[in-house]
Amino acid sequence: MSTVTIDKAGPTRKVKYGSMSRDRAWALRWSYFFLTLFAIFSLVPPIYMLITSLKSSAEISAATNPWWVFHPTLSNYIELLTSNQFLRFFWNSAWVSIIVVTITMLISVPAAFALSRMKFWGSATLATGVFLTYLVPDSLLFIPLFKMFAVIGDWTGIQLINKWYVLLFIYPTLTVPFCTWIMIGYFASIPKELDEAAIIDGASWFQTLTRIFIPVALPGLIAATIFAFTVSWAQYLYPLVFTTSTDQLVLPVGIITTLIKGDVFNWGQIMTGALLGAAPPLIIYAFLMDYYIAGLTAGATKG
Amino acid sequence: MADVTLRKVVKRYDDVEAVRGIDLDIADHEFVVLVGPSGCGKSTTLRMIAGLEDISDGDIMIGGDVVNDVPPKDRDIAMVFQNYALYPHMTVAENMSFGLRLKHYPKAEINARVTEAARMLDITDLINRKPKQLSGGQRQRVAMGRAIVRNPKVFLFDEPLSNLDAKLRVQMRIEIKKVHQKVRTTTVYVTHDQVEAMTLADRVVVMNHGRIEQIGTPNELYHKPATKFVASFIGSPAMNFVPCRLEDSAGKLHLRLTDRLAFPLPPARAARYNALPRTDKLLFGIRPEHMTEASPHAEPGVEPFDATLDVTEPMGMETLVYFTLEGTAVCGRVNPNAGAQDGGPLRMAVDLNNMHLLNEATGAVL
């Protein structure tokens, strides 16, 4: 019966509006067109960085074709990777990012669980409040935060400013609200019966969180982790303000402050440093993205 | 295993009373079904027994102990949810053993119980699959398995078959009944489907507007409903209700439906209704199977009348006929060979031995 109807409807439709597959083909063509355009647009800077990083200072300053390397050299890489200073920046960045991600997850996952599942007085307001915190621009927060740490230093004698670990206190003010918000969304998508089943099975709140919610919301957890890592790895304004001594700097600030000497720009090394700095997030994306996407498509909690 | 008792249980949400003082005694090994339309408080009642909802007033006892403030995990109950609520990241075996593992049962014991439950539910082959690789019916079996392995005092089912298609629902209904015959655990089962209630229950609790309308065996509810709500809710097609009054004529008590149509009541019914005031506004309640084609032999208490059919529905073993009885649409069940036709006339007969008489204002069955 149904096939007959489709056969009848098919030709008339084709004449008037074109078939579904033709519509789809055009949609695909257009999306490839724009995706290619977008890919070129976003790939030009890193390619330019790569090309420049393989040039010597002499070749960079000579007015040759900027898109081609005539005398490729790895000297920029060798110099940077053997410089203690650069490795110091790198490790500072790594430590800050890893610890911040850990702190963020330890705070925002339980917070999101509480806000999405334990109905207590003011929980809804608190959840909105968490999100509103995120809407305050970072560039407005650094002055009061700086003042706060200065005052704390005056009162307690604990001097945190100009220490790399001051960033461990500051970055979570950016990452925790957003990650909590992401996790609230993921946890809210878990059917309520699932935690009720766990509670009846004898799980405590903590066990429900660790054995049911975290595994089920793993894609969300990974998304939040990637976000927190990227924010702390790429942050520029805060470390610029809060750290000044060379041995306390993180990578983005370190590259700029040490490789630009007065009006002399060491472009080759700046580009090399930037490329090397971009590597860790790239590697993390590459590894976690598989889990992330797999988790998203598998998310079979219902049906 | 244990009995479950509810004493004046009330649930209030802000100023709305979802459950308004329920008294219910469920015996050990009993299969009780709570049935009613959506919003009648049946699920809330079940969730209060489970401990997932606080009770606003009254007492709930499981095995003689008041459990009002006992958390769900300490009530020794197991619950099966409408959407199965399987843990998506665990295999079937892990899903079933989760509760036992939390309680640190020895591995051998856990394995034995899971194997036994899987065998009982015929899901042994699926034991290492994840929930997303299972069909709806298989998921529901796993959910039941998760309840069975715990060997709890009480099973709670919250509309467990509502997400299944009609055919599978009938099949799973039988499975649930079989499981109960084997394990004999006290069971409270919530459904909005009266057929499910009738087929599964030892006793059915009909709820409406947060109150219990009637408690009884399926047959009691069907044949002796206490209220109009129960009479109309149980049975499909539903009972017909026609406005009527009582009348004495020629020394016999008559049931007068209209000026033109009145039936003499059989002696047993006449004796039962004789004391009622003749002025009361009443409803004549009759099930479709008691309005059938007239037979050539007169039977006591079966009164014939002429009807013009509006619509007929041949069901195979019977034909449903719809017609108006003096302004009220009613349904009858006739033999497929009775010659019922859309728009055609049919000599019908009403079996007054199986009639009900209701007070129109209160809805009470008299």
C-alpha cells in the first residue's frame, strides 16, 4: 500500500519542486563551499606561523616571498627548546593548566550535581547566579582581583602576587562558573528515574554521582575539561598583570615579554614559540574529541 | 516479603492535595494494582511507599515497621520504572547486580542471583549487552531482573508497560504474572490501563482525585462497582448510563427511562430498590454485554425493546452496536449473526438482572 502511494507522489513532486536528494546534494555543495572557505581562513595564520618559524632572522627581514622558505632551518626550534627560560614558561603553563583543570572539576562537578538534583532553598537562583558570574568580562575583574590579593598580602604577609601559583586562585573564577553551567545542562538531561533507581538500589548521593552521573555525563565532563584547559592555557591578560618576574611567567606572556626586546621583534622565535604553545591543546583535542563525539552520539539513556 | 499498610496517608504539594488520606492494607504475597486516570494520585502513592516522596501526613508501614522517615535504600524495596531507568553505561549483568555490589555481597552470591534471575526472565544471552543494544521488551525484563536479584520485601511497578507496543504489552503482562507466581513477593503495581489492572491483580484499588473509590478483586469491581466512577472506569466498552426514575404501575415496580419506555423490574431488583423515594433522580447503569439482541424465548428479567442503530463495529466474535436510547448514546454487544447494520433497526433486549441503579447526584451505586 505505502509503496504505491510513494510511487504516485514521486514524479509529480519531482517536476514541481525537485527531489529530496537533489535538495540534499545542493545543501552539501554549499556546506562544503563555506566549510572550505572557513578552513582556508582559519588555517592561513598557523601556516604563516609555520613558514616563518622555519626561516632565519635574515631571511625574514629580507623582502622575499613571505609564503615560501628558501633556506629552511630548525635553528629557532633548537634555540627555544634548549633555552631554560622557554622550558620554564612551558612548565609553568602546564602546571597552572593541569592544576586549574583539577580544581575546576573538583568544584564544578559536585556543584552542578547539587544544583541540578538536590532541590534545596534557593538552588534555582544559585544556578542562575553561577551563570551570571560568567557574564562579567575578565577584563573588568582583574583590577578588583589584583587589589584583593594586594590586600591579602598586606594583612597576612602572604605575598601571592608575582608568583605563578596566584593563577591557581584566579583562573577558577573564570572556569568554575562556566563548567558548572555546562555540567548542570548535562546532568539535567539525565532522566530523574536513573538517580531514583540508584537511590532505591542503595546508592548514596556520592555514589550516585561517581558511579552513575559521571560515567553517563562523560561527554559533558570532557567538554568542560577541554574548556577549562583552553582557558587556563591561553589566558594572557591575567598572567600579564599578576606575574612579572621572568621565572614566574607562563608561555603566552613569556614569549611576548622575552622575545620582543625594545623594538626588536624576534619573529622567527615568536612564531616557533606560539606554534609549540599551541601543540598541547591540539594534542588534547585530538585525543579527547573521539571520546567526546562517541559519547555524544551514543548517549542512549532513553527509548 | 512483608505486608504494606497505609494509614490516612496524605500528600500535599504547596496547597494542592494530590493524595487525600488513603487507607490501604496489602497482605504478604499479594499483587495489588493501583489504577485510575492520570492525576488521580496513584503514582504519588507508589512513590511515597518507595520513599521517593515525603508523606505530608499519616503512616506507611512495611512489614509492621513505620517507614515514614526511612530512606528508600533502607526500606528493602525494588522499583521498576516506566522508562526502565537502566544505567546506560553498564551491561545487563552490571545493571542487575548494582544494588548487590553496593551492599558488598560476595561475588559468588551475586553471580548466582543474577544467573537465576536472568534464567527466570529468559535474558541469559543478553547478560553482557548494554541497554542500548536491547529492545523495549528486553529492557523491561532487565529492569525486572534488577528488582528480582535484590530479593526485596516489596516490588513496586510504576506503569512498567506503558512504553511498549500493544502486542508486547500483553506478552509482558503474562511475564509479570508468571514472575509473581514464582517469587511471590508482595507487589504494588500502578497503571492507568484497567485491562492491565484486571488481568494482573489479586486486588484492584481504583483511585480518583487522590482518594480510593473502591478496593476489591477484579470480579467484585466489575460486577459490584460502588460508585459511578468505578462502574465507568472498569470495563471496555464502558458501562452505559441512562437517566431514569422508579415508578409503581399495575402493582409492580417499574424502571421508567422516558415517557415511552419503561421496564418492569425482576422481583429481586424490585425488593432491593423498593424503599427508594420515587422522586429521586436516578441513573440506569447497564454494561454493553447486558444489552444484546432479543432472543425468541422470553427470559425472566430480560426485557425487549426496539432500537435504530447508528453505527455497528464488527469485532469478529461479537459486534458492538451504538444507538440512542431516548437521547442518550449507548452501546450494546450482539451476536455477529444478529443482522445488525449501520442505520438499521434491531430488536434489542436488556438484562435487568445485571442492571445497576445509581444516584445521579452522588454517583453512589444503590
